[in-house]
Amino acid sequence: MKQQHTEAELNQKKQVQVLASGSIGMGRRLVAIEKKLNLAVEKQSEILSKEGGVSYNRAMELLEMGATIDDLVSKCGLIRAEAELISLLKQESRRNSDYH
């Protein structure tokens, strides 16, 4: 009777060890996946910011060629507020260069 009780306890301890080991392994995998996800998000942000810079540069070029705000929205993928802001900045820069 005592031996059966001891075997049952050993069995339970082995099961707990297996579960703990599996949990640790799963935790490590989750940490690795989280690191990869964070790197992917950072790269995506870099790509989007680079693309955004190109759109703004293109918008300035189009304004110099006489484009309208609607042209900037359709050709550069800007929202109207961004296009208006770039247009205002361009006008201000023209005024400043006229005075100097």
C-alpha cells in the first residue's frame, strides 16, 4: 500500500516536471517570437517613414511645377490636410526668398 502511494507521488512529480518543462519551452518560444515581431514592426515603420519622405519631396516638386492641392492628394497619396500644409509651407518659403 505504501509502495503504491509512493509510486503515485513519483508519477505526479514526473507529470509536474513535464508540464513545467513544456511551459518553460513555450515561454522561450514566445519571447523569441515577440523579438521577431518587434523587429518587423520597426522595419515596417522605417519603410513607411522613408516612403512618406518621398511623397513630401514629390509634392514639393509638383508644387514648383504649378500643381494644385487636389493634384497632391491624387498623385502623392497625401491627405488633404497634408497637401494644404505643404502648399502653405511652399508659399511661405517663396515669400521668405522674395524678401532676401
